[in-house]
Amino acid sequence: MFMSVLQNQRWVDLLEEEDLAFLKRFVLLSGSLKDLAGAYGVSYPTLRLRLDRLIEKVKLLDDHRLEDRYELLLRSQFADGKFDGATFKQLLTAYQTQKKGSE
């Protein structure tokens, strides 16, 4: 059931409210990273990092090959910078191993 639900959702439907607010503000500021950095009160490099992470997250959410909701959550959290690469790999490997064992 989760797989079919995931397949029928658009990437934008899977974004968190914070990401949608960021995108809305970006559009309303005509895509100006300088103005967006000012609106958030952060430096340009900080804003650029946030945008790069969001771009990776959108790519991930738009990848229709990912059908597993937990794996999508792990990858999305990693794209958001919630944990480092080593932690991501460890969690993903453990999950995939457990998943194979239960099939």
C-alpha cells in the first residue's frame, strides 16, 4: 500500500512545510539568492548550501525508482544534512539487511 501511495505522489507533495516556504520565498524574490539570504538573515554561502540540499532532496523525491517509504525518509533526511554520510550508510545498510532477512 505505501509503495502505491508513494508512486502516485508528486515530489512537491512529499516536501516538508519548511521546504515549501523556502521555495515560495525564493520564487517571490524572483530567484535572487542575495535577496533570499538577506530575508533569512544568513550569508550567501549558507543559503547556497540550503538550496543545494533542497535541490538534492527534490531530485531524490522525483526519483520514481524509490518505492520504499523508509528508504526515502532516510535519503531525504541525509539530503537535509540531518546526519553525516557514514551514519546514513550504516542506517541504510542495516535497513536493507533487515529487509532482505524478512522477505
